[in-house]
Amino acid sequence: MRFFVGLHQVSDAHRFDAAFISVNRLRNRKSHFQVRDWIMDSGAFTEVVKFGGYRYPVSEYASHIRRFKDCGNLLAAVSQDYMCEPFVLKQAGKTVEEHQRMSIERYDQLLSEDVGVYIMPVLQGYEPQEYVNHIRMYGDRLKPGMWVGVGSVCKRNSNVDTIETVLLAILKERPDLKLHGFGVKTTALRSGVVRQMLETADSMAWSFSARIAGRDGNSWKEAKSFADNIHTGADG
């Protein structure tokens, strides 16, 4: 499993072999930046939870992908999905199926923008069977061996068995898929089962941990220490 460290400060990206950067950190940026391998996140959680949906059209996100795709090696831009945690659905007044359908609609729209970067589709659900249902909803959009994100797991890190069950259900349905775990924290990554099933993962848990301990939650050194620990644990 390859780990992409989530960063607040875009200027620190060059210090890491693999970075995960939200478009929300790039939206007002005027210049390019130094980075190695990286993934651009759509900022979905902030948009859907804080604003109840996307404030901007798909074309706006596409414009930022085009602006920054020549920075380092942009491996993927994450599609604009809709989370399916119960509190999100209650707030939005939507069902799991509606958010799954809306996620696919945004994915299709972003693909039509033809940005010249791999667009990572996101599987959504809450119960394991719901993720399987979403795979089937995507249909032939999900080509063999595709790299796909697994959404709505970042708030479930305290229950590793649940994450394992979700990943197992997805891979039982489509063992060829390469899975990316969003916001997977150390607790889950200690599970050899989770690490084995994920191709890649990202996290900004280092920032929260640093703040709780009274340290600098924006320091790249905190991010580096966290990433090093993840790599050591994964290798061990």
C-alpha cells in the first residue's frame, strides 16, 4: 500500500514522495508549485457537509485540474462524490441511492470535460452491500483494474472490522479493482487485512493529533513523522 500524506500547506508538497492536496487549497492559488507524485482531492467532504452540496459547477473543478496538472506528477483527480454517512444523508434529506446516483452524475460530467488527467471514481455507501450496489450502478464505467476511491470510511476508523468488511465486499464483487482509502487513520492501517486490500490511502490525521498534543497542526515535520510511521508500520 502506498500512502499519500494530506497537506494544509501546498508549499510543503515538495518534501514528500506522495501528497494528497485538496482543490480547496488550490482554488485561490495563482502560481504553480513543486510536488512529486500527488492526487488532487475534490474537497467533497467540506462541500457536502459544510455547504450541503457543491458550490461550483463541475467545469470549475475541471479548470483547476487543467491549471495544475503540469505540477509534478498528478496521478489522479478525485471525482466529486456525495458521502453516505447517516448524518450526511439526514442533513441533505437524501437517500444512499440518491447520493450514489449523484456521485455517478458528477463523475460523468467531469469525464466529459476531458481534462487530460485520470479521474478517480468513488464508490459510496455505508453498509457493505450498498458499495456492491454502487459498483453495479457504475456498470461498464468501471473498467478492469481501475483505481477507485472508497468513500464514507474516514469516520469509521475506530471500527476496523467494519472497514475490513466493506473492502472485502467490494473486492469480492470486483477483485480486479485497485482501492484507495480516503482518510484512513493509523488505527485502521495497523490492520494487515486493510493494508493488503488497499492499493493506496491518504490521511491528515497527523494534523489533528498534533493539535491535540499542543503542537503545530500545520507543520510539515509533523506530517513527515506521521508518514514515516505509516510506512514503517506498513512495511512491518
